[in-house]
Amino acid sequence: MRILVATDAWHPQINGVVRTLTMMAEAARGLGAEVTFLTPQSFATVALPSYPDLRVALPGPARVAALIEDARPDNIHIATEGPIGLLVRRYCLRRQLPFTTSFHTRFPEYVSARSPIPESWVWAGLRRFHAQSQAVMAATPALADELRGRGFHNVALWPRGVDTNLFHPRALDLGLPRPIFLSVGRVAVEKNLEAFLSLDLPGTKVVVGDGPARAELERRYPDAIFLGAMQGDALAKAYAAADVFVFPSRTDTFGLVLLEALASGVPVAAFPVSGPKDVIGDVPVGVLDEDLAAACRGALAISRDACRDFALAHTWEACARAFIDNIVHARRDLAPAICAAA
């Protein structure tokens, strides 16, 4: 099976979407599926307003069509709702080709945080984008239920995984006062980092990541340590050196970083919102509380072994298998309609 994934998010970006697609494709090979990508690397790009480190592709319809036809895919999956995703969607609709999509990012909340555009308008646009999809893949049951409640159809679960070989417990010392409270992710307004940085906590607050809000947050919170963006073993070591992983976001649809922290043996402190609730639920590997400081202190008492054991159940092979199964089931469900039309 050849699957072409169209995505506006790609390397060198460092985010959950890119990591999910990359690791899923690698695991899918072992399941007999060949996953290739249509990405911004094939087009000219421009910097995204308010995100100068992120670049948006400027694709043309003819070039998109040629790349799809060269790939000769059996199935097409559209991972993002950006310029590439829009043109691949148009290609499929004009040729009456089935496709699947996935919902990764809460754009309505992100847009409303930066502009006066009502969330309802953005949700309406997203419904239209995904309306013709044979399967709209969502990472968690709560997100799937929310999408159905907002008028999305054909919603399917697509769980995430974690590389437990890369992210694992180890004895490390950053030379900072302990306990170390760590947050990892894009340093931007929608990540709600101020809710973490403003807490009165013992020890040291550490932020790994980069983004448009970094300079302002560094100025306002000089006692926090900002390490910038990290990948690979450097990132894994940063996790392992922490005592608690703090996830202040209220809008993330999943939070892959939660699994990375848990695989490193680091308990989670977060607000009781859909992302963290879906990842850890009632399992005692984190503390979810509207009092984030209380959650941070409570997480210090959690067993690191329990965190590791929890993460071991979330593999990229299971993620890839769910992705492939969703596509297979979508095509199977489509077959009666094709026969009826014939």
C-alpha cells in the first residue's frame, strides 16, 4: 500500500505534527505500507506572520498535481489545512478521488488569540475543509467527540506513540537548584506559558523550545532558564533531568510532549483539560488541577517507574497500525457507494 501524506508542517519545524508523521511513517514500513510526503520542501516558502521561524509553502495547482501523479499513491491523506492541504483537497475533489484527513491543531483558539476573527468562523471553515474526507482522524476520544459535536463527520481515532528507546530515565544533573520543573514546546501565546512561569515554586523553572514569545518571556521572567529548541538525545536528556513536566496549555489536542516526559520517567502537572485528561486520565502518573502550583508540588511525589511503565504501552507501531486501519476501513465503507453509483 502506497500512502501519500500532504502536510504544510515539515522539517525543519519542531512540533508534534512533524514528529507524529515522521515516526508513524517509519513504523508503517514494518507493517507493509510505504508512506511518502508532499511537503513545503517542494515549493517556495514565505515566513508566517507573527511566526518568522515558520515558513508557509506557496504551492501551485499544476506542481501539486504533478507531484501527486509522480507518487502514484493508492491513498491520499491530508494532514493539515494549509496551502498544500487545500490544493491537494481540490485535486482530489476535481478528480473524484477519496481522501482522508486529520485534525491536529485548534486553529480557532489560536486565531482568536491573535485577531478579532470569531472562533465560529474558523470552525465553519474547518468543517468545510474536512466535510468530504472519508475519515477525519483525531488523536483522542474527547477530541473525536468534540469534533462530532461541532458537525464533523466520519471521525476516527488515531492515537499517538512515543520512542521509548530515545526517551528513557537516566541519572542527569543540570547543575540547577532542584526540583526542576520543565516545559517543552513552542514558545507562543497559545501555549499559556505565563501560567507556568508566574508560579511560586521551589527550585528552577526550565523552558525548552523557541517561538515568537520567547524574548518577551525571558525579559519578564529572568529567573527561568530558557534553553531554546532541542531535538534528539539533547531533548531526551533535558526531559530526564527534570523532576516534573509542566504542561500549561489549555488548547492542545494531544500533547505528544506528555508521552515523551512520561517515557523519561517524569510525572506531569497540568490543567484538567482535554489534552492531558485524554493522555493520562485517572492513571497516577500526573496531577491535573486548576491550581497549577498545587499540581506541580503534588507531582513530585509520583513514582518515576509508574510514569515509564505507562509510556511503554504507547508505541509508534500501534499509531501506524491505527492510521493504516482507518484508511482501509474508509475505503471499505466507500465501496458500497461506488457500486451503487455504477
